[in-house]
Amino acid sequence: MNGPLQGIRVLDVSRILSGPFCTMLLADLGAEVIKVERPGDGDPARILGPKVGEERAYFISVNRGKKSITLDISAQEGQRIFRNLAPNFDVLVENFVPGTMMRYGLDYANLAKISPRLVYASISGFGQDGPYAGRPALDVIVQAMGGIMSVTGEPGGAPIRPGASLGDSTAGLFTALAIVSALWQRQSSGLGQYIDISMLDCQITMMENAFSRYFATGEVPGPLGSRHPAAAPFQAFRAADKYFVVALITDDIRTWQRFCNAIGNPDLGEDGRFMVNADRVKNIDALAETLQLVFRQKPVGHWLTLLTAADIPCGPVNDIKAVTEDRQVRHRGMMTAIPDRFAGTWQVENTPFRLSDASTGPAGPSPRLGEHTQEVLHEILGLTEAEITALKESGVI
């Protein structure tokens, strides 16, 4: 089976993570992604992280299944070639500081004149307008400014950046969704459109109920560790060997008592301070202290067995190694392999997309810098070998 985006061709002019994460998702869904990189050094991600042969793990992780061409879009000849390429593509993704593509004459307004069906997506730290538009921004900047770091960590502690690059990856997710939506709209309108994605906007959108709680109460939310602000028990506890989590969101007294019976503490199920969720949240410190004393007596496996049998939501706090070995993760095929020139195969995390009538997942290895330049320029633009050689000698590719 082909992927649902089979036949869609993407020109990827993005770097590092937010844009490449977006185009990785599109490639996993079957699109042909051609990555445009600067001659000589390419995407800065090519020098990040541990080495895998001559490649870097960071680059491999979000560029699998793409093709790479080198093209200097700061040069006039490079801009001419880029404009010739554009009409052959359905989608363009870039994540430069706003104004960069306009300076090169490769902005949406210019390309739409020669390619009106083009869906053109720009990812930037703060969007294409507003007082911060011209500022560069990396993941930690927008996580800090969007509020997520202020609610992450333990009460009274320093702000903490979550252990994943949510500023970048969330922007990539929203951009991919916007692109697919624009492609759907193009089916009826016949026209592409411009997509302006701000990483800061994306952080604010994903902030769950933090803003709702603030607007409702006037109180500024702060860090609660692993606790949930409106449900209890909903947090991590330390067992005799390691941590695990329990998550209850219910006012059903029977469920609460079933939980208490499962952990061998039926008297807790009759304690008036904890009978309903609102009271458990109100008395969370006392509840957490009581439960922690219970859970420290036995290992995680003991508690997970009892709680699972009682149909109580729970799970271990896995480290990365444990995640790769988890039987559910393995069953779902979330650890997969792509071809690798040096190791033969290389493990990567799989795509989460599961479609009944289409195939999804990594389409192949990550590309060497400029690996497909000759192929793309010859097959798409019809350039001869001599013309391509001349471009290479002049430093344009």
C-alpha cells in the first residue's frame, strides 16, 4: 500500500528541528520530501549529537526517508534554480528568521505568482508579524516565554525545561496539520496558500487548562511536580525500588474504595477527607503523604499488578531504555529500523500514524549531504550533466 500523501512533493528548506520534524511526518505519510541544504555544511543538525558512522544521531532522527540537494539560495543563480523548482512542488516548508526568504526573492508572494497551487509554510519563533517577529528563537526560548517552564518542576524549585523539545516538535505537528488542511482546501479552490506558524503560539495553544484556571480564579498556576491541579491521586509515587504513576479522575466513591482496597488500605476509602475528588485535591498533601508511606513498602511490580487487576489507571515511570523494551511499544512497532550505510540498520522511533488503507512509517535512511542533487536537477529541471558540473564548480550546488 502507498502512503496517504503519495504523490505530494515537498520542498523542505528548513533546518534543525521544527521544520524537519514537520517534513518527517509528511514523509512518514508518503510524501516525497526533498531537503534543500547549504553547500558544504548543510543543515546544522548534521553536527549535533553522537556520531553514527559519518552521520549524527540528531540529524538521522528527523530526516529519515528524505532526499537531499545542495543549493545556495543566497546566490542569484541558486535563487533562479529554486524558482524553477517551485512549480514542481505541492508544499514548501521553511523556518528561517522572518524576512530571510523575502530577501532572497523566494517568499510566498513571489513564488505564488509562478506556482499558485503551492502551499507555503513558514515556521518561526514568534510569527511573521508583531513586535517580536524579527527575533530568532530556539526551543527553550519559546518554552520559557509560553509559560510551560513556569508550571514544570517541583513547587518552589527553579523553572525546568521539559526533557523533550516541545517548542520545536509541537510547532512541527501544528504545521503538518495546517499543510494537510491546506492541501484538502486546494482540492476545491485549486489554489495554494500561505501558512504562518509561530512556535510561541503553539506553546500557548497546548497549555491545557493553565490559562483556563488563571482566567477562572485569577491565581497564577505554578509547578506541582507530577501532580494534576484538578485531580487526585494523579501523580508519581516512589515504590520500594523506583517510581510509578497513578491517575484517578473520578467522583465515583466505588472506584475510590476499589483503589483503597487494592492497595490493602480499606480504611482510607472511608476517610471523609478523601471520598470525592474535590476533597482529595483539597487535602492532597495529607493524601499523598499517606499513600507514599504505603507504596514505599513494596516494589513497583507489586503495586502495578494489584492496581491493574483492580482496573485502576497506573504505569511505571520508564527510562528511555525501558521504553524501547516495553512489550506494548514493541507490539505496536514503535521501535523500527531504517537502512544505514555504516551500521547496516539503525533503530529509530516509528511514526504513530496507523491507517487501515494506507502504509505509513520511515521511508528510508537519512540522506547524505547533497546525495540527490544530480538526480533532482536532472529529473525535475532537465539539467544536463555538464550544466550540473558547472553549477558545482561555481559553488551554487
